[in-house]
Amino acid sequence: MSPLNFASLGFLVIGLVTTGVIGWFTLRRIGDFTERSNAYRWLVAFGLSICTFMSAMPQLGQNQLWILLLPFAGTWLSLDSLHRSGEVAMHRDAKMASSESKIA
């Protein structure tokens, strides 16, 4: 195994451990199913981004820039998660506003 591949594997393990620790601390506090699914989506986006950036660092010296497509997929997932969270909040606010207007 070449030293660059070994370094990439080591950085990948660091990214996986980081994602696992953040996931453990985050998910043990969330009880709501909707919030938990949003947290899973965020963790997948974070894990994909951090692991690919960490494992791609040693390889960038060999002009293998195609691997940077994976962090962009992680960015898309995190933006999609933010979009979904915003939609849920808008629907929740609309329901609360309609229920308040019925009460008044």
C-alpha cells in the first residue's frame, strides 16, 4: 500500500470517528421523530463532507481532483436538509396561525 493511500485511510478513519462522536452526542438528546430524521440527514451530509475532505487531502497532490465531487454531494445533502427543516417550520407556523385564528 502506498503511503498516500495509507494516509488517506487514516484521515478517513478520523472523519468517521468524528462523525460518530458528533452523532452520539446529538442523537441521544433528540426524541421527536421529525427532528431525529433531520438530524440523521445532517449527520450523513456532515460525515460525507468531512470524510471525503479528510481522505482527499493526501491525494490532491497527484491531480486527482475528481474526488472533490463527493464533498459537493455532502453540501447538497446539507442544503436539502436545511430546506426540509425550513418547510417543516413554515407548515408548523401556518398550522399554529390557523388554529389561533379559529380560537379568536
